[in-house]
Amino acid sequence: MRQALGRMKRGVFLSEAGSEFFTVFAGQRFKAGARVVNFGKEAVSDAQVSVQLVNSGGGGRKVLEGRLTLEPGESKAVEQDGLNRGAAETDVAVTLSVRGVVIDGLRHELGLWEPKAKPEYIEARDGGFWLGGKPWKAHGVNYMPSSGIGLANGRYFEQWLGRGAYDPAVIERDVRRVKATGLNAVSVFIYHDSLNAQHLLDLLRRCEALGCG
């Protein structure tokens, strides 16, 4: 408790961090970095941000290390462009340190989407839908994140597939619940402004993995 209160009094935190996208195409270049804020009353001259791409074996490849000086009330960002996800790399890990002591951190999945060599498509024939040679019926739900009800920001509520609003942890939990209820499809809407965020690709990858088209 004392340590937590000390960090709150210092007031230096990650306000956002990680990679530009949550799922990337094979060979796609992207950015990664962090934004650090100082809500404290004293300047901080020795803050350090470290960003790693973590592989499935637990090892990591450091892609960014930056030092920051922050005045009270100041916010600064550091980022690295032109990154590429290795085949075995599955996560992005960010740490914030002051005088060599880690005071904040964030880690999130970095998915990879590659087209299948022989993709299966839903077919319409004989008065119905077919998938994999068997009759298929859509049993789905019009989906929005379960966290939306708690959002005061109307734009984030409406454009939940855009930057700043999409939370992959919430989406994964929700899609698993959809699957657990026996449904096999979700219907979503997306604004054109949200397309460049590439979160639709992350949602589709998660749905595909769980069999929710």
C-alpha cells in the first residue's frame, strides 16, 4: 500500500502504450511506443521507456528505448516506426522506469493474420446456406462491446472500432461468451473513419479463431 501511494504521489504514468495495431498482416510495418504523463508536482528527469516484441518462448526483442524529462503537468511521447512482427513474436510489452525502478507497464497481444491456402466460403444453393459441405444457418447477435454501456464519451461508444475505444481484452471476453451461448455469427457496424485503425481485422481474427463468422 505504501509503495502504491508513493507512486500515486509521484504521478508519473503511462497514459497509452503499445503497438499501432492489435493484429497485423504478414510483413506489414507498424509503429510502437508510449505516451508518458507527469501528474506530480515535481519535474522528472530520468524516466525511461522500453518497448519489446515478446516471442512465444518468453524472450523479447527490444525495439525502442527512450529517456524523457517531464515537467509537472507535461505529457510526452516516444515511438519507433517501421517495425515488423516476427513469426514467433506474439506480444508487445512496455515498461516505464524512473531511476532504474519499474513504476508502470503494459502488455498486449500482437496478432498475425495470413490468408488460408484453401479458404472455405459460405455458399448459397438449394434454397439455403452451406459451409464445408454441410447445411449452415446463421445464429447470431448484433454486437457492440459490453463495456460500451459505461462510456460517457458518445464518440467512443458509437465508433468502438476506432482508435481510443477498441479494447481487445473486452472483445475477446465478449466473443467467447457469444460462442459459449451456441451462436455462430456476429453482426457489427463500422464507420469509414475507423477503418485505418485496423481493429476490424483484429475482431475478425478473433471471431475466426472461435468459429463466429
